[in-house]
Amino acid sequence: MIFSATNSGVPPAAPEMFGQNRQQLRQVFFDVWSKMQTNQPLEGIERVLAQIIEMHPEYHALLADPDKLDKDFSVEAG
């Protein structure tokens, strides 16, 4: 799909992915992880996010725990 300059390249199906709200952005990753674990079909940007998630197994445990959605992480904690 080619995006015109009028929509700035943001797929219409995923506007929440490009916001500034940390909780909403994290929720997208948690939702994709959940779909991956239950073999649900992924759409559009979700497929790209799934590839990113697969490349970073260090985050799999975090994504498996929805209680971590609002957790603050310090630089000192790694």
C-alpha cells in the first residue's frame, strides 16, 4: 500500500500506534503479543510489530504480564 503525503504515511487502521500516549502505545504491543500467543491473525502494522517482538525475546515475559502495562522503568534498572 502506498500512502500519500496527505495522510503522512500512517496506515488508517493503526492511528493509535503513532500517538504520544505511552499506555496506548504499550497496549498495541501487548495486544499483538496476545494475538501471537493465541495464533490469531495479525493485520497490517501488527505483522511488523510481531517481527520486532520476535527479535527481542528479552521482552517476552514483560509482554506476557498485562499488569506491567503501567509500570515505570528506570534507566538504572536496565
